[in-house]
Amino acid sequence: MSQHQGSCYCGSVKYQINSTVKNIVNCHCKLCRDHSGTSLSTYAVFPHAAFELTSGEADLKHHNLGEQATKHFCSNCGTPIFNLNSKYPGACMVFFGTLDDFENNPPQINIWRESKLPWIDGIAEINSMTQGI
């Protein structure tokens, strides 16, 4: 069994997960784009029962994203921490960027590809900026 840790940007909300990751997923659905403010969301999927909040319980807030999904986030800095979705009972979708130790673990699957933005496949070909915006 593996142990993973993570936190929000400001460090107020911290967690640990005592489980091996089930999957690493890029989700392209419109709901994930809307509530994350990005072109896709990357999640590490763990059993929800293995997720343990270690600090910041008072700062962890949630918002229902409809009948099926609930987003949990830090009320201080706004960092999304995890989602729960009744379509995936027992699963906890942890926002990839909040994990401390996953730099070398690429996504394994793309879901809701039919909603994918048409320019996503070419993103690796975009030139890097050397100047400011």
C-alpha cells in the first residue's frame, strides 16, 4: 500500500491518502472545464475511504455541481482539492496539482473525449514564450 500527501496552494488544507492510485485521468467534459477554469482537468483517482484530511477541516468547503458531482476546495486560496461523483461511487477524484509526489506519473486515460477542445492535441507543438505576456 502506498501513502500519498498533498495540500492546497496556501497550505491550509492538507491530506493524506493510504492507497495505491487507481488511475490518473484527463477529463475533457464541459463541467470539469467550467468548475476548474481550465481546458481539461487531471485527476488521480483513489478510493474515497482512503482519503484523510490532516489539517484545514474548517477551510475545506464544497459546492454541488449538479445532482451528481460535488467539488471540495480551500476557502482561503480557492484551490480545488477533490471531487466526488455519484457516477463513480466510492471514488475520490483528487486534483492532480495538489499531490506532492506525482510529477513522474502521467495520465493513463482521457475521458469525455467527445467534449475535448479541438486544439488540445496540438498543445505540445505550441512555442514556449521567453518574454512576458
